[in-house]
Amino acid sequence: MGIVVNLDVQMARRKVSLTVLAERVGLTTANLSVLKQNHARAIRFSTLDVLCAALECQPGDLLEYRPDPIPPPSSNTT
């Protein structure tokens, strides 16, 4: 799974809607929605900075590392 964005968790804790947060940070609701749904491939530090300021949190509150499960070794017998 890799890096997970917990924007929805932080928004829920602060009872902030996507529209309100978008207005506060100067981003479109579409861009925030991409982050919220974990469809983003990257995030700018400047975006992370304004999100942390608006939500009064740390980058680690928004980003989490979840390693991909390791598949079991294959048992090919030839």
C-alpha cells in the first residue's frame, strides 16, 4: 500500500468539510479530494505546509507508511 494520506481522519477530528478546508488553504476541492481518497501520487511540501497549518497538525498526522504485504514464496515444483 505504501504511503497513505489520512486527510479524512484529520478533517473528521476537526469537523471540517472539504469545501471549508479548500477555502482555507487555497486549493480546489478536486485536488483535496484526490488527496483525501488516496489517489495522489505526490504532494508538494507547500501543500503539506498549508494543510498542517489549517488543521493544526504535524505532517506525520497526515501521512502514514503502510508496507505492502509480502507475498508467500512460490512453490514451483518442476
